[in-house]
Amino acid sequence: MSRQFLRSVTSVGANVREAVNGQSKADFIHKLSISQKECDEAMYWLELLKETDYISENEFNATHQQSNEVLKIIKSIIITSKKNQ
């Protein structure tokens, strides 16, 4: 599970970076949408890590809160980008 978390959480940054270098506004939005899904998946794995006592409640709370903030930012950028398309 920790490897799945690592894969999905690192994919968030990779897809944001790809979005920044997107070939069009549609490509930018598409890459950010993938990033949004990966962020949500990372939060899922994080929840499982907590439920199986692989990480502590404190570790979970700090990381989950940060992940949720990143997810909100990505969603906001997607919404704004779609409005300005």
C-alpha cells in the first residue's frame, strides 16, 4: 500500500508539470484532471495506511490535510481554466 501511495502521490506532481507544458488549454485541463484523480487516489491509499496502523493518526492528519489542500487547488484551477477556455 505504501508503494501505491508513493506512485499516486508522485504522479500528482508529474502531471501538474506536464500540464504546465501542455500544448493547448485543453491539454492543460486534461493533465490537471489526471493529477486530480491521482491526488484523490493518494488520499485513498493514505486512508488505508492509517486504517491498517501502518502510519499514526498524527502522520495521517498532517499528510491528509495537505493532500486535501492540493486537491482543492487543482480543482479550482481546472474550474477556472474551463471558464476561460
